[in-house]
Amino acid sequence: MLKGGVSILQAVETIKQSTTNYALKKVATSIIFHLNEGKSFSYALSRLPEYFDESDAAIVKSDASIVKTGENTGNLDVVLQELANEYTYLESIKNRYKSALTYPIILIIMAVGAVLFLFSSVLPDILDMVAGGDQKLPWITLILKGMSDFFVTSWRKILIVLITWLVVGGIYTTTDSGKKWLSSFMLNTPMLWSMTKTYYLIKRVRYTKLMIWSGLDYVQTFRLMRGVLDIPAYKEMIENIISGLQLGKTIFDTIQYESHLIYPNVAVMIKVGEETANLEDALSNIISMYQEELDNQISQFSKVLEPVILIFMGVMVAFVASGIFGVVFSVMENVGV
């Protein structure tokens, strides 16, 4: 609409009238209020922190935001279009990244649920039938029966423990120490660390490129980046970059020591971009290289995980079958069959 000559106030009013989303209507109403008071669009956005996640708030807040830069340069429509493109892409890879992390959790929950159902509802009757009498039971059958009896008598306690663990764990991961533990776990777990490292690399580089393109200097850019990356290890790295820049150092001077977070070739490409005063192109090359890499890592993660879950279920089935058929064979031997 802005490209078509519509004012920002008219554009927001049109969005308010056309949307059926209640939250978006409230956002539009608040923006219209501030615009009618003579405030800027970026100021109006910064007054709505509850409607934006931390990364969005970092992008639009106060005078140092990209939106403010777009207003100052008269390129608000271009900046908003670029922001929309970035949000669309980053939302898509965020959803794919979360899906890749959610998929194994769903499989594990299904596997654990199947095991609980098997041991608490199916096996007790079967074991009572095949293990009846005075014959000596094989050791594997005794283990199987003991586990089944435990699940039958303690399933409520098990359920309470699992729910409590999930609730406490969820609350803990919202604390600073919990976030540090979670980020450490994600960055040190095989396969998961490489996917996480690449995802945050793309997110950081795309935002950095956008901010530099909009006219922000390096210090302003990385100050905003503190709110974009929600992993403590990355925030510490960004603080180190800002400190280095304020001392006259380059970005490379800091990230060359962050090989656990930044791939070495990425650091070298950024170094070349800084030395040739062509950092935007260097960031573009990094993005094109690692977007495909992230796709491959997500695909590989799912492919590797499926057989692991299948092997686990196969082991459980083999264990149960051995326990049941072991006592059957024992009975058959005793009766001379």
C-alpha cells in the first residue's frame, strides 16, 4: 500500500478494517492512536512490546531500529518489505527447526506410551496365563513379570512423576540458569548441535545483513542483535563483539575465538568482507551457503532418528517375546512335547 502512495495512517486503518484477527485490530488501534498524536510509526511499534517477541522488539524499538532508519531515509516502504521478507523466511526455517526438534519428542512419547500400555494392560493377563502353575520360570520371564507388576501397581505414581518432571522442567528452562543449561545441551548433543549452530548462524547473519543494509553501524547492529538471539552463549559472544568494536577491533578479531559457535570458514569470509569493505556481499555468500546446509541437516536428523526409534521398539518387542515364549518352551519341555 505504501508503494501505491497510501499514507502509513491510511494503510494501518485499512488493515484494522479488513482483518478479523482480534489481536491485530488492537495493535492497529494503538498504532493509529500514536500516529494521530504525531508520533512516528517506529515509535508506535515500540509501544507494543507485548505483541512482539524479543527479536521483533529488538528490530523495531526506539531510535536505533531499522524502521526508524527507514523513516529517516524516506525508504519506509522498502524497509518494511525487506522486514516482511526476512520474517517470512525466518519464520519458515524456525518452524522447520522446531518441527525437527518436536518430531523426536513425539516419537519418544509414543514409544514410551506404547511400552507403558503394553506392560500395564496387555502383558499382565498373558503372563498370568503362561506363567501359571509351579514350573520354574526363565530369568527373562521373571524380569518381564516384575516390570509388568510394577507398572500395574505404580502407574499412577509414574504418571504423577512424569507430569511433575515436565512442569518443573518447563519452568526451569524459562530461568537464566535453565536457558544456559538448555543452550549447552543443544550445542553439545551430536547432530543437534550442528543443526542448532547452523540455524542461529543463518538467523544472525540475515538480521545483521538487513541492519547494515538499512544504514545502521556495526555497534548499533550488534546491540540490536542481543535481543534477536535468545541463546545465552550467543548473547555473550555479541557482548564481546560490541566490546571489541568499541575498542577499535574488527568483528573477526572477536569471532575467531568462538569456533564452538561460528564455523571457521564463516569467520574467514567475514574477515575478507571487512577488509574489502564489502561485508554485505560476504554475508550474502554465507547465507546462500548455509541455507542449503541447514536443509540437509534437518533432513538428515529425521532420517537418522527414525531407525533409532525403530531399533528401540524392536528391542522391546524382542524382550517381551523372549519372556513369553521362554516360559512356553519351558512348559513344553516339562510335559515332554
